[in-house]
Amino acid sequence: MSGVWRGLAAAVLFVGLWQALVTLADLPPFILPGPVRVAGALWSNVGLIAWHAGITMAEVLIGLALGVGLGIATAIGLAVSPAARYLIRPALVATQSLPVFALAPILTLWMGYGIWSKVVMAVLIIYFPVASAFFDGLMRTPRGWLDLGHTMGASPARLLWGIRVPAAIPSLASGLRLAAVYAPIGAVIGEWVGAAGGLGYLMLLANGRVKIDLMFATLLVLAALTLLLHRSVGWACDRLVARLD
Amino acid sequence: MTPAPGITLIGAARFGESPLFPPVRLEIDPGSWSCLLGPSGCGKTTILRLIAGLDTGVDFDGHIRASDGKPLPGRVAYMAQTDLLMPWLDVLGNVTLGARLRGETPDVEAAETLVERLGLSEHAHKRPTKLSGGQRQRVALARTLMEDRPVVLLDEPFSALDARTRAEMQDLAAETLEGRTVLLVTHDPGEAARLGDRVFLMDRTGMVEAVPPATPAIRPAADSETLAFQGRLLDALREPAA
């Protein structure tokens, strides 16, 4: 409960500072609208924002599911196969030197303005953190546990499922928490480059029409959704770590 | 449990160019406790790992044989200095780990009996983090017993415990592992003096056998012959390498 109160207090403080900035600096509404104005824009456009938020959330959730699945599969593949480590891992690290954002125009070119270019953007941006965190966890199983498993006559596959994977779940969880924050970034960047819907698209649209209050309302919703996603994934990770059996 | 075999290890080990231990001969009698006593870094854990068939990273030149001529892998249970309990499993889950890792159905009834025998019944469904160091090492002993292997390799399993808990665990291990071939690696002369039917002293120059008192193990800690033997072992450990 104290967490809720703390969150509420932080929100009140944030809104207070925001209003103070607008009032004291005498900022015009097309630079920074005050919280009341933005709340009003949010209220009068709630249907519009919700529709676009649905699109962004679909992109994020599909991207999250695919990216996490691919990341987990890659980590396990690398962990069990020295050949894969030798051949694929350097390539994987090398791909990270390429800013994923730079691929957004190409993805839009290839996959169009629909949600799939954004899904792939989200997948690309979360795939490496998930794969890398889980892989590190799989490779750092305490040696004593593996020794014990060997003397017990465990096959490599059972050693993997019975000891290495559960031992790496906390590492996977930290990868997932990162992914929950990164996935919306990927989707929004994709929407900025070219889209027919989504919160990123709506922000650009509002900006172009000088509806700055709508732009800020959209931004707030995006932040809130990202926070909610991060919290949900964190909660799921905690449950997973606690229930492991 | 199949009859416990004796084990003979003859050979030398080196790390690349630098020798770890010179040619040694270790004879472990069937169905009794052999203690391998020596300072840290003398290679005693390597010997235990060689017998267990675990990675050592050394070049071993020699052979390890069981007295019945059958291979050792699959007949060895291993207990280390740390309890090696899986934090995501409760006590029963840890005790039955071996069966699950082999894809067998765990014999939960046998596990419960063992857990009760080691005085852990009330903790059967607790996670390791909720247990004390002594309780955790009891769970590790229960897990070792659950494997029901004729050969048991103990790598300083009691060294992290306080004196009283250590003595209790020594009694419990001696009682529960009776009839098995046990190799205990330790750096504690007192432990070797109490538990060893045979005691081997090891340092970088090689291995010698010390003759324990006639009293059968496990010997009372305050027994004068045990104490004298413990003193002799300590002196031998402190002797500068020739």
C-alpha cells in the first residue's frame, strides 16, 4: 500500500511542478500547456486516444511475445551448442553496433504502414537484452550444482531443464524487465517513421496540427501504459521466481 | 544398495607443466571411512573429483580402479563443502533431486522417511533459505543418502559448520553412511582422527598413511588416544615439506 501512496505523492509533486513551471515562466500553451489543459484534451479525446493506444499496445504485446520467445530460444541454443556460440555469438554482438532505429525506415519500406513493421521494430529492440541476459544466466550456473547433477547421472538435457534453466530465471527476469520498457520505444519509433495509427502516430499528427495539449495527453498515456507494462512484467517475474518448482 | 567396493588410485597429476602432486597411492577400503587430510591446494580435492569422474582441469597420469573391477561412475554420491541445495526446491524437492534429474519418478515415501530420520520432518516443505547452516547440511546428507550409492565422496562437508553442529553432523554421517565406502577430504586433523578407519596425509611432496588408534571410528572426541592421534596428525601437517 505504501508503494501506491508513494506513487500518488510523486504524481502530485510532478503535476505541481509542471503547473508551477507553466505559471512562473508564463509559457504559452503551444510550448507547454498546463496540466489542466492537458487533462481537458485527454477527456475530450478519450475515444481517439484509446483507439490509438489499442494499436500501440497490440504492437508492443505481440512484439514482446515474439521478442521474448526468440530471445529465450537463442539463449538456450547458444548455451547448449558450443558451435553456435562460436559462430553466432560474434555476429549477434556485431548486430548491436547497428542502431536499431536506423532500420525503421527500411522496415516500413518492406512491411508497410500496418502494425507489423512496428512489431518487428519492438522485436529487434528487445531481442538482444532478453537473449543476452538469459544466456549469461545459463552460462553462470554454479559449478557445484552441475557437479552434483553429473554425479547423480543427469543427462545434459535434464541438467539444462532441471538446474541450468531454473538457476537462470532471475537473469531472464532482469532481461524481461528491460524488454518491457524497451518494447514501447521500438513501437513508437516505428510509428514515427510511418504509420496509419498508434500513439506515436497520434503525437506527430497532433504536433502537426498544433494541438499541443493533445500531444501531451497522448504522451502521458504512453508513459502510463509503459509504466503499467513494466509493473505487470515485474510482477509476473517476481511470481515466476517465487514459484519456481 | 550394491556391495561397497574398495577403490585404488595410483598416479600423479599436473597442471600443464607444473606438477600438482607426485605419484601417490591411495587405497580406500570397502565399507569403511578413509580420510584424506592435507593443507589447502595440495590436490586432495582433485583426487576426490578424479574418483567422482568430475572435471579437474589437470592431466592425471595413472589409474583409478574399484576392487570389484566394475566402473565407478553411477556408483558414487557426492557431498561438497557448500550444501548445493537448489533454492527453488523445498527440502523434499532437494532430497529427491537425483531421481528427477535421471527422469525417474521420485520415491517420496523413502524421502520422507529419510527426512524424518535426519530430524527434518517439520522443515520438509521449507525452502533452503529458511533453514540454518546445520539444517541445510542435513538436507544435503539426506539427499546423499537418498542416492543410495555404495561409494560416498565427502569434500569437507562439515568445515563451514560451528563446532557443535560439526560434531553432530559427524556422528550422524558416521551412523547413516555405515557400510558404505566413504572418502572424506578434510583439512581438520580432529575430524580425520574421529572419523578415519584409515587416514592418509597429503602435501605437495606426496602421500603417507598415518596409523589411527585401535578404537573403531567414530571415536569419542575426548578420548585420549584420539586426541593423541589428532596431535600427531597436526604435527605431521606442520612439518616443513622435505
